[in-house]
Amino acid sequence: MDDVVELWRPTGPEELALVEASGWSAWPPRLPEQPIFYPVLNEEYATKIAREWNVPQSGVGYVTRFQVRREFLDRYEVQQAGGQTILEYWIPAEDLDEFNDNLVGPIEVTAEYR
């Protein structure tokens, strides 16, 4: 579907519990030390972060997949955060409610790493 973009997000158990509490329909508000929400554009990058950051930090890392309306995302530039495939959006925390309003379908867990 051209009107939505498939995105990925690595996450730990605490954030995932909040997503589950929302009925798999929203990302939780950012903490004060988290001014940006970082969804990524490919599963490989999300898997790398889940394994290398979330597992050491909290013992488990999850990869999630979700879709967002392209019309909403068009106001943000894709950021290259390293290598060619390390691509992400930088969504300001104050835009997260509107981001959630533009989710299409549920947030799904596609992988778990321990």
C-alpha cells in the first residue's frame, strides 16, 4: 500500500508492556531524557539494536513492526544514523500523540531475543 510506510522499532520489556497496555495501538510518551522517538526503516537494523542494546540492558529485546500513514511521515526526513542501511525517522516527543493517531493497524512483535 503506497499510502502507508512499514516501520520497525526495537524495544525492551518496559516499553513493550506499555504498548501492550494500549491494546497494541500506541507508543508510550517519551521520558524526559528521551526527546526523540526513533522508528527505523528496516528489520535488520531493528534486530541489531534489539540484540546489542536491549538484551544487555534488560535481558530481553523485542523487534516490533507497524505501519504509519505516509502523509504524516512526509513532514519528516529520513535520517541516516550511520551506515547505508541505518535509517530512521526522528519524531519529536511532542509529535508522538499525532504519530500514534496515524498508526494503521496494530503494533506487532516479530521477534524476541534473550
